[in-house]
Amino acid sequence: MRQWVVAGTMAGVAWRRILGDPVPLPDLELARTSPDRFWSRLRQEQFLLPEWRIFLNPASLGVMPRPVLKAVTDSLTRGAEYISDDVHRWGYETLDPERTEMAEFLGCRKEELAFTHNCTEAMSFIASGLELKAGDEVLLTNQEHGSGTACWSLKAARHGTSVRLAEIPVTPKEPGDITDRLISAIGPKTRVLSFSGVTSPTGLILPVREICAAARAKGVITVLDGAHMDGQVPVNLRELGCDFFAGSPHKWMFAPPGCGLLYGRDDRLDQLWPTVVSNGWDDKSRGHAIRFMMIGTNNRSTIDGMIAGVRYLKALGEQRVYDRMHAMARLAMSEARKRSYIELVTPDDSRFFQAIVSLRFRSEEHTSELQSHLNLVCRLLLEK
């Protein structure tokens, strides 16, 4: 019995450590006077990451700070307690307050915004829902993520549309180099131009506004894969001018896994068929985007966590976060230049990158040496 009591007490300590009230943010003035100290304290006090882990994975999964984790667990707890009969569910509700808050952050109207499970799902909704006929062409870049190409490949296999890749430079010299390549690739059968705002392979930032404006002038629908945009770079969808946008808050915006964003210009959403439906899928009176959220019961806690992530980013100050990420990327580039065995892929031009730095090793020998070194470091850390 005593063993159970001790185990239960220890578990309670761990449970309180995770679910206890998050500590306040460090004084934001410290970010100005001593930025390294500020970000170090933020890392130690606001996240559950162990000190030995160097976390470099927001390009796939970000990490939740304590306030976001608490929002998720509080939401799950409310659902488990059933104190009230009014149990909120994602999948049948319009979630107007949450969509309003997110729409303000993204620079659009809530009627143009729907929540999805991830960016892949949003991209699939767009590709599946657009009315395209056999022979119509979808133009992509040669630097798209698999989720940004598979949805169009499926469309082609089922409906006889075609997919073509436009080559864009990995290390461009001017943004116009990218715009010219893409727009000049538009042909007489091109109906859709689908591209990443920030590419997945290298973190290259594309001139989205210029590309969308030029494509619209040619009567081509633009689909923006924004998986690496929201939370890494400022996003104002109205100013960017895309017709559709798919986002992924769990990468750079502190959100939990399992939440995504689907935006469509109001005049374009009416042309998009829903893919997964429940009651209300055809009711446009509440805004066209709502139809893409009538998909059956889902885990509401992910939405609560996503909104907590937006609030956390805003509390830190979006520009402060963007500046810090870019400074760290600049530091990484500076260190890479000191090593003759590394070749930088990322252009030395802030217009083309934000937080992702891409590099390659000049020989396989250097790659193997680095891998061996990293394996040794990991073993030493695990032994501590």
C-alpha cells in the first residue's frame, strides 16, 4: 500500500508540474536590454522541454508552451466533467468567436475562414472541391511538399486534369526571378497555380503578392500552401491576394497537433464543393467557409489550444518573435560560412528566408563525420 501512496504522490507532483498555472512571461523589457537572457528564461520557464534537448523541429512539429498545453487539458477536463449540458464540440459548431480571433490575426474575414485538422486536409479540400474538367492544367513548382502535390495528382487520376511543374531557382538573386519563371510557365490550359509561400525543402520565401496579382491578371486561380507561413512570417491574406490558403498552426504558432486552416476569398469559396459533409454543408447563410467545418464530432481541445497559441504569440509580440527567429537564422549562416566543408543554399538576402536555413555538405565524407559526431553527442546526453 505504501508503494502505491508514494507512486501516487510522485505522479501527483508530475501532474501538477504539467497542469499547474503557467508562470508569467519574463518582463518584455528584458527582451530589449538582454535578449539572450530573456529567451533563455522563456525556454526554461514556459516550455516542458528538457534542458539537454536542442529543439530544431518547427518545420514539422512545433512545441506547445505551458499556457497552450493547459488550454488543451482544461478543454479535455471540461468535456470529461460534464458539469454543464452545454458541451462544445468542433464539427457541428460555427466557432464564431474563435474564427473571428484567428481571422483578425490572418487579415481576413471569419466568413472566409474554416478550421481543419491540418494543412494537408485543407489542401485536399481545395483540390477536391474545385470544378476542373479533363484537360485543365494545374501548375505547381518543383519545390512543393508531398501534401501540396498529392492532392492534385489524385485530382488528375480521377478527373483527367493534368499537373505540370515549373522550375524555380533554389538560390535566386531577385524575387522577380521566381515570379517571372512561374507566370511565364502559365499556359492556355492552366486553370490553377498552386505554390508554397515558404517552401518546405529549403525555407525559400516566394514573392506571394506579386505572383498572385500576375496570375489573377491571367484569370488563373491561386492556391497558397502556407504551412510554413503562419507564425514564421507576417500573414495578411487580403494583402497577399491569393484565392485560397492552407495553413498549419502546429508548426510555428505554438498550436497542438491536429489543427489547420482553410481560407478562401468570399467570391471563390462559393465555387468550392465540400469533401466531407454533415448537416449544414449546403447552408451558405452563415458564411461560405462554415460548410467545410460541418464534418462530424471532433476533438475541440485542439481548437482551444490553437487559439491559446495565437494569444501566446501575440503576448510575446509577433514582430519580436519574427526578429528573434531571423537573428538565429543569421547566426547559423554566419557559423556555416566559417566552415569550408559547408555550402549554403539559402541566399544571403533577407527577402528570401526567415527562420529556415538550408545548407549542404561538400562531400559525403563530411556528412558521415557529422553524423558520427552527432550520434556521440546524443549518447553522452542520454547518459547524463
